Amino acid sequence: MKSLGAFWLAVIALAASGCGGFKALRADSGACPNCNFELESSEAVPGLEEDSPAYVQIYIDGLPAGRTAALPKSQEKKWGRRLPAGNHLFRFEYWTQAAGGAWAPAEASRQPHERFIRVEREGRAKIVLKFYDGGRKHSFQVLREP
């Protein structure tokens, strides 16, 4: 019975760390050590007046999975999760806050395309999503970390 108790303590510790479930990572918190998937997003802005809050909503296999913290566009926003190994369908939806305070998604033509990304049991699939040109364009990189 002691081993069963230790098992549940480990499960509770993993859940409390935020890596076992959907959880936004603060921009300054770094990567989740047990996550095998991570999104990192930011936007290049010309000046402080354009640096309004933004976030990325994450959908995995057609279901809402979570979102990054809502931070100024220029700040790095991260989100991580431990996923089952295999190919998963990802969609990333970029949202910004207008001067009046209303949140709105970027136009559909400016959103990153939905795509399959392979996630391995070991290592990490890291997506680096950078927006630029007033959010009209973006670059999308898939990196593999050991």
C-alpha cells in the first residue's frame, strides 16, 4: 500500500506543477520541465503605443486546450503541456486587445494554418510563433529539443 500512496503523491505533485494539465505559463516562468510540447509567441511592434495586450488560444485535436497569458505583444508568451506521443492537430488563434478594451481574434486570413505536429514521448516539440507587420504576417517554426 505504501507504493500506491507514493504513486498518488507523485500524481498530485505533477498536477500541481501545471505540466499535467492545461495551464498558461507566465512569460518569465520558463519552460515546464515535464512538458513535451511548448508554444512560444510574441510580436514585433514599432513602438510602445502599438504594444497592446495579446494572447494565443491553443486548440489540440479540435478541442480548446488553453491559452498563453495575456501580455503586451512584444513580450514572450509561453504555454506548455504534456501530451500523449503521436501526431496531433494544432490550431493557434491570435487575439489582441483594442484601445477600447475589447478582445478580438485576428482576421482568419492572418491566423496560422491548422497543422499536424508530431509530439514524442521524450524530448520536446517547441513551436515558435512570431507575428510582425502589425500582426498581418507571421513566421512559424517547429523545433525539436532533446
